[in-house]
Amino acid sequence: MTEPAAPRKHSRITAITSGKGGVGKTFVAANLAAALARQGQRVLVLDADLGLANLDVVLNLYPKITLHEVFTGRAALADAILPAPGGFSVLLAGSGMVEYSRMTPQVREQLQRVIDEVAPKYDQVLLDTGAGISDVVLYTISLADAVLVVATPEPTSLTDAYATIKVLATTQARRQVQLLVNQIRRPGDGRAVCRQLQQVVDRYVNPGLDAAVTIELVGELPTDSAVRDAVQRRQLLMEVMPGAPAAVAMVQVATKLLG
């Protein structure tokens, strides 16, 4: 009889976050998970936007058990982990739960416990955080090994991405941040955005730090009508249109993250 594989001691935990909403953060989390799974990774996406969860909508899932039931002791953690389209697993949160809009000691303890318990079972754990810099978002990010900031070339998105990077640098001593630029119009726009953000960080943040913050561009996703179609149909782009430009770019992001 074959012995079951020993669980990994520790997966790589990446917080996927953004300064503002509407930049495609949850779309990135779900499709990046599918791209990583295609490369043989065991992947879990945890919807850490505890009060305004929408990963279930993106994946067209209707969970009977969410993190709310786990946190309140009404269900076991194992029963809340669901298979998702794309070959990865998900832990979904409930939406409209006002008790998760701020970081209480109870929520902090439960979230830490859940991540500690699931981490050994996967190669990659992606935390789909809320947008902004609330205490819930910042605490969730603090539990991750790496931070991936999703931004678009829009001025408001860049301003909020800078604010997020500044807060992470000053409150969590983050010295490396990964950047994914979504909805670019021309190849190279992502590099321009990264360069612009780095220049502002170098000017206004790094002089006061013990070590410089560096921003690493992990990829850029083109504006692609296939993305809108997949989102409206509540399907993964990686599943229904793997040859679309944005899907091809997402595979390149996954490859870089594993590289």
C-alpha cells in the first residue's frame, strides 16, 4: 500500500491586495490560482475580504459553509474547503458580515489559526484581501510571506497603490513588494507604472527607512474583452479562454512567481 505524501512544512503565503477596489484583485487571485495549479502547484485561495466577500461570485460557487461557520465553531475547517474550477481549492467568506469589518482579538485569533492549519497542506496559499488599508486588511497581509499589489495605470489606482506600499513599509517593515499592473493598453505600460511608483517611493519613503523598499514587477495584464466576458459569465478566464491575451499573460505571472 502506498503511503500518503507527507504534508509540506510550510507553503508560500501571498497576500493579494490593492489600494482601491475595482482594479481586478479577486479576478487576479482566482485566475492566478488556476495558472499555478496548471503548473503542478497545490493551491488554496482564502477569501480574506471577510465582510465583503465576492470570490464565490467570481467562481459561481454557492457555499453552504463559509469561514463564518468555522470561526463560530459551527463547522469544521475541512468542511469549508471547496474544490474550485481551475483545479485549486477555496475557503470562502460570508458577505455582509458587519462583525468582520474590524479586527477584533477573536477574528485575529481565528484567522491566524485557520492559516496555520491549512498552510502545511498546500504549496501556495493566496489571501484575497479587501482593498485599502483597514486594520483587517493590514493584519491579513502581516500573515503572508509576500505581498502582491494589483493596480491599474489610472491615477487614482497609482495614488492608492503608493499609499498601500508606504503603510506596509512603515508599519510592517516590508522591504519588497510585488506589483501586477492590470488593464494596460500597450506592452510596457506595466514597466512604466512600476518605475513611476518606485521613483515616488524612493523620494518620499525610502529616505526615512533602514533599508530601501523595492517594487518588483511580476507582470502586466492587457485590457482584454475576454476578461469582461468571463467575469460576466462567472467563469475563470484560464478555463474558458486560455488562449486569450490576458490568460497568456497570467501564465507568465505564475511562471515568474515560481521562478
